[in-house]
Amino acid sequence: HTRARGPRPTLKLDPVTAHPLLELFKGDTVVQCGLYQRRDSNPKRFDSSNCILTCKGFSCGQHYWEVIVGTRNHWRMGIIKGTVSRKGKLSKSPENGVWLIGLKEGKVYEAFSSPRATLPLTTRPQRIGIYLHYEKGELTFYNADNPDELSALQPSRPRRTHEAIAWLSPGGCSRGVRLCAGLS
């Protein structure tokens, strides 16, 4: 995969899916923890897992987007099947329709595979690129800090049976995580 050049459509985060602790900023492209907000019950909203989805899902094609994580010590990102339940604790594994990577306690990069795998990173990326080729069932995470030398962090093989939706958890309650322009 080589990152394409040119204008990119913007992916936006979907406030309807946001856990009640999450706040959105900058045109629904930045998410961070805030004070608990009373929100209407909605089957699309996560009620236990501190996460949010994008407004747009993917059911065909090739897609690339980036997330600016900066110097945050905790975050998770990836895709989930559109049919995954948003009520109760989210089971984070490919067998449950969830393909993620994350940083834990500022030290351990991990892929939420079965079993979980530690990612051997020597530098701390500020931006993570995510490339999805829906028809091939390929999902790859990249260290996107150097656009000319994208290095794969973790390849996955999501099933193509349902819509895939970008998933994001900002982790702790410090600075926000920013969803960057996507490329379809």
C-alpha cells in the first residue's frame, strides 16, 4: 500500500455513538474525556466502553485515515463490525468483530488479537495510519509520522460479511485524540 496524494474527505466522529464521558470538538474530529453527560438511551451508543465510532462505515473499497495520538499514554483504535453490540463491556478480539491496536500506560503497544500480541515498536508514533482494503479483508496499522516510509505496525484480516466502522477510544482524560482526514 502506498499512501495516495490529493484532497481527502474528512471522517467525522458520530456523537450518537459516543460514550457519555466523551466530548467532541473541532467539527466532531477530536474526542477527549470530559464530565459525564446525561444522554438519551440509544442502541447505537456505547454505554460501558469508553469509545466512539465514525459517522461513515465501509462496505467496499480501499480506505486510509490517520489518528493523531500525540504524546498520550493510553489509546485504542481500529475497526468493528457494524453489528457489534454497544451495550455492556466490549469484547476486544477479532472473534467478536473487533480489530484494534493500542498503547497501554505509555509503555506497551498491543494488538488485540487472540492471544493479545505486543507490538515491537522502538519509536513512539504521534500519528497512526489505518489502511483498510475491504474486498481483500486486509487491515493494516502504520506509523504515519514519516509519510515516505510508512512502516506496518500490525496487519489483520477482518471478515467482509458486515459493514466495518472506524472505532476510537481516547483512553485517559487528558488531551484529545484527533481523527484526521481520510482517503477513500
